[in-house]
Amino acid sequence: MTNDIKIEKMHTAHWPAVLEIFKEGITGGNATFTTTAPSWQQWDEGHLQSCRFVATLNDEVMGWIALSPFSSKDCHRGVVEDSIYISHKAQGLGIGSLLLKTCIEESEKENIWLMQSQIFVENESSIYLHKKFGFYEVGVRQKIGKLNGVWRDVLLLDRRSTIAGL
């Protein structure tokens, strides 16, 4: 089945499908602190123009990944945070692995030396995926924010490139 999955650069035309998958993540309650879906403009402004990918199966978007800058400071230009979302109907097909692998490879070409991810501690599949690609635990950020009135903890994971930023 993974042979039928295609990874391609995300384009504006993908936005409706990307948004629907993001909404699934919001509804699920273990993917994001975001409670309302952003507009294309809001989303676009918050993510790097490079390293945006979608996974398609039979021409239908099944998942996406994008990077956000960690900071606007020049010294942190090579530090980013990843966002990865897989449609409920496509989980377990290896899409997350294909997206994250592609994004890591492309990010290193963009001289990104550190990718970080903040994942709800309950989101075991996302934690597993990131560790599979060399992310390591920095620590748990306890009660970092409230989601629907409930304090939530996130696991902070980092992946230091062995190619970029040396």
C-alpha cells in the first residue's frame, strides 16, 4: 500500500483537505492546543514556505507536515517545530513515516539543524513516530497550557541534524 502513497509539496490547492485533517486533530483533543481552525492566511503566515508536504493516496490528501520557525531571532534561524497530521482513515499506513522522513531530508537542505516537537504525553503514536526518526526526549513540560479548561502536559522532543548546522 505504501507504494501507492505519494509525497508532494503542499500547494494552496491542498488547503481544503489539509484543513479538514487539521480539524480532525482539533476534534480528537490530543494533537493541538488550537481549538478553532485557522484561515489559510493565518496558517500560511505561521509556517515556513519550504518543507510543506502532503501525502496522497489515489489523489486524496491523507496527511500533511509543515514547519514553523522556533523564533524570529537570527541565531535560531535553523530551529523549527514540526506539525504532522494524518487523517483518521489513513492511520497505520506508514504515511507519518513517509512525511517525516521527507521533511527531515528537505529541512537539512534548507540548513535546518534542529527540529523540535511538542506532543501531548497521551499521543503515544506521535511520540513513537518522532523517536523512530531520531528525536530524543528533552523533558515533559508540565501544565504548559489548558485545553478546554484542563491543564495539559507535553513531551518536548528534539532532533539535531548530523548534516546541517555543523
